[in-house]
Amino acid sequence: MYIRWLAVIVMLAAVPAASAKGFEPGDLRVCNATRCKPVMYLPAVTALGELYYTSPRPPARAARPRLGAPAFELRFDNGYVTGIVATANLDRFLSYGVNLGRFGAGRWYRVPRQAAKQLRRLTAGLVPLRVTQASLARSR
């Protein structure tokens, strides 16, 4: 009986540690060549945190976008570029080396729907970057 309670307590204590790796509003920004906008909408922040860190499932793979497709950088608030989101729907992510245990070099991943929707809203009116051979090479 005591062993079961001890196991429950240990499991509950581990939950905050696992969720601590997520993002807070403003921790991540979406950027073009001249301007960045912070991601503040909590459902999008949570979805991106799950993509980067906390989802127990590996991120879903996605097809590589075509060269010249619209793209924006995702940056931490300290300026570190974590990768790019691309396509007109901003629904594909390429890591530039963040969390190497989760993302493979040169592999594209599906951006969660809620996050992609918010990224599109934030970037409306901004001139996008473009997927280039150089942007693809940064992932290696």
C-alpha cells in the first residue's frame, strides 16, 4: 500500500519538471529579415513548446518545401535562431540545431495547427524570407 502511494507521489513530482521545458509567452519570436514579433498567444506558445520539448511522441515529419517557398525564422528572445518555418501555411519546421535529440539534421517537421495559424497571423504583412540552399544547409 505504501509503495503505491510513494509511486504516485514520485510521478506527480516529476510532472512539473517535465513541463518546465516549455515556453512562456514572448520566449519565442517569428522574424523576417528586419522585424520580429513575439509569440504571445498561449495556445500557440504551448503547441510550440510541445513541438520543441514536451510532447511524449516524436514530432511528425513533413515533406521538404520547395526552394523559394516563403519562410520565417523562429528565434528565442536572446536572438538565437532555432530554425525556420516555411510554406504559405507556415506548417513546416526545420531545426537549426536546437534540441538535437528530438530533431534530425535536414529533416522537416509538421508545425502544430494552432501554432501555424498564430504564426500566419503574426506574419501577415511582413515580407517573408525564402527557403534557399543556404537556409537548408544551416540545419546540417
